[in-house]
Amino acid sequence: MTEKAPKPPTASPYATGGGGTVLEHRYGAILLTHLLTGDPVPMLGADATPVSVRFQASPFSPVDDLLVLGQTPDGGRRQVSVGVRRAPSFVASDTPAVALLTSYLRVVAAYWEEVRTGRWRLGLAVVSPNPAVRQVVELAEIARSTPDEAAFRAEVERPGRTNQGTRDRLRHLDALVQSAGAESGAESGVDAGELTWRWLSAVYLAELRLEGPDDTDRTTAVSRLRSATREGTAAAADALFSRLAELTGRYAPAGAEVTESVLRRDLSGTALARLPTHARAWAVLDGLAARLRSRTGFRLADRTGQLELGRADAREALVGEMTTVASGLESLVVVGEPDVGKSALTLRAAEWLEATGVMVTSLGLRDLPSTTVEVEALLGGGLDAVLGGTATGSGRLLVIDGAESVLEGRGALLTDMATAALRAGLGVVAVTRRDGAGAVADALGPRKKPRSLPRRSSR
């Protein structure tokens, strides 16, 4: 990666003596595991649920390696801008450290209110062990516990509070900040000593164990990923982490913003469990699927008993159509007259696909509230997040029965559900009476033109 120009103000990790692509990609893969499991990212805070990871985030943050966004319990957002460096020495002569601090100081000078209120944190990830960084960690803890620069410096100098090495480290940091402030222009209107305290109060540091014989962080991540796989085994989790590392190699050069839904879509073909943070939604969706199946007639009565609806040719044709939809992220409309068995045929085809590894979410449109806002309240989350968090396999489908209820005012809801599903990587199958086919096609929209099955295949 080539060195960036002074404007816009960013510090390239590769041009300024950064950690290099390997370390950054490995740490990026660690962050992606948090998206899949919903576990907190330490730098972001234990109370924040990770929402997205942006790679090479220079358009959004002067610290341009990684930007992690999370949601806090109050419904707000918190972000941490992370620089990845292998071994910063944090001495006055450390030129790469000046470049690194330049990007940090632009944040604490220009966005101090967001930093002060805890909405914007700064992060630094380095290779372990690093004695200089551990001294910076000690100083950062003191800075966060004091209300201003004067109180911070008094606490550092208080007898018994710090050792000589830590106090010397602060003097090196003051010199580095002085140089970085002059280079960035951040010192304009803000004293260099104040900038040192601001940076220390905002920065959270992590020592990475991802290289050489100590790859403890990778092992921990693999252990965490077991709950994200459908198999629940260490082998499956290890394979998943390797896949995340591959994706990181693609995301970083593209400067991608990766959400949990995007990540699951890009992991198509990998057997992932449902995202555990949406437990309420899964209970609701399981209940809707059971309700749909309980009222769908799969058998016809005659004098001798019950006959299973056959129509093997029709089911085989429908399976083929639905397989295409599941793998190609398209929409399909299954059309038929009332009481001809189109719902039963579709659900049987869905069962067959599930046996081959396709993950199917099925529900009746009439069983839902009439508006998207009400549905999201019922599920306890947005449609994008919930559908994106469904289990993955060789494909994913959302089967919506009774889609003709768009004639009763549910057209906008069907549109929102289909849009969210397709965006999250699920194909959509809508089952409707013939008189509702046109309205269903309109609700699904021109973006993905529905394909009606021949009349014989939908009966």
C-alpha cells in the first residue's frame, strides 16, 4: 500500500511502519467472529453489541485501519477506530509513532465531544509482549479516572502511584504528541499536554497473540465460534475461522463495511447456526412455521382412509425452481386456485430442500401483523437483522404462504420482507391464489421479477 497524501488526513498502516497486511487481516478475522456470535469486542465495551466492521476506514475515521461500530443498551451507537501496529516503541525518536499519533490527535481535537461522551473510542492493537504498550495502558487507565489534564499529571506524579519507567514513558508521549500535533495541526487551540491526556483517556490497547508459537487469540476465537456452527465442533469452528481469514483478505483491499447479515451472506454454503442474540425472533418464527404446517392439508380422505397428496412430477418441478431461487437470490411466485394443494406442495418441496442442506424459514402472511413496524416489534428486531441472522447452509429460503393477503393491505409488508430477505441472502418463495398473483408480483417489485410456475406445477 502506498503512502497517503497529507490530505485527507489519514495514516496508512503500511506507509507508516504499521503491522502489515498479515497481522491486520488476522485481527480483522478475530473481529468478524464477534459479528457471528454477538459477543462484545473488548475495545468497544462489554455493554455494546457489535454491529459492523469497516476495513480501511479512512473516509470515515482519521485512524484508517479498522472501524468497529456497536449498539449500546440505550439504543445509541458507539464506535472504536483501531490502528494495528506490530511493535510501536513510543519513544521520542519513534517516527512511525508520530504518524500514528497524528491520526489519533485529529480525532480527539476535532471530535472531542463524541470522544468525551464515550461515543467514539480509539483502539490500538499490537503484538504481545510489548512493555512500552503496557506502560501506556497504565497511563490510559489513570487518564480515564481523572477529570482533566492537571488531575491526570498530579496522579501520575503521586508517590507510589507509578514507577519511574511509566513516568518516563509519559515524557516520551508528550514529545511524540508535540511532534504529531505540529504535523497534523491538531494543536491549534488545544495545548499539547491537553492532547496527551485526551488521547490517553480515549485509547484502549490490546496485545495480540496471533503470530509465531503463541496463537492464543486464534484458539480463543475458534472456541467462541463453536456456538456459531450448526455442528458445534472444534473442527467446524476451526474451518469457519479459516474462511473468515480468507474473507478478510477480500474485505480489506476493498474497504468493505461488513455487517452480520453481509457476513452470513458471504459465508453461503457454510453451516451456521442462528444468531443467538435474536432468540425472541426464533421463538416467534418457529411458532409461525408450526402454525402454518398444522393447518396445511397434506392428505385427502377416501373410503379406505387417508391418501398422501402425490403429484411427484409437480413436486420435482417445484423443487428445481426453489433450488434455483435458494442459490440465486431470486423471487418465485407459486400460483394456484384455492384448495388445490399449492401450500402442501410447496411445504413438501421445502422439506426435501431442507434434507439437502437448504435452510428454510416458512410462515403465513396472514399470521403476521399488517405493518412492518408491528412485525419488527413482534420479532424484537429489524427484518434485515433477523432474516440475516437465520441459519445458513447450501442455500436459504423464505417461504411466504397466503401471499394473496396483499389484496387486504399487506402489500407493503410483503415488499419489506422480500427486500430484507434478498438483501440478507435468502431467496423468496411466495404462495398465492391466482387472483392475487399480479398484486404479489407487484409487491415483490421489478428488482427481482417473480417467475410463476406453470399451472400444472402449482396444483
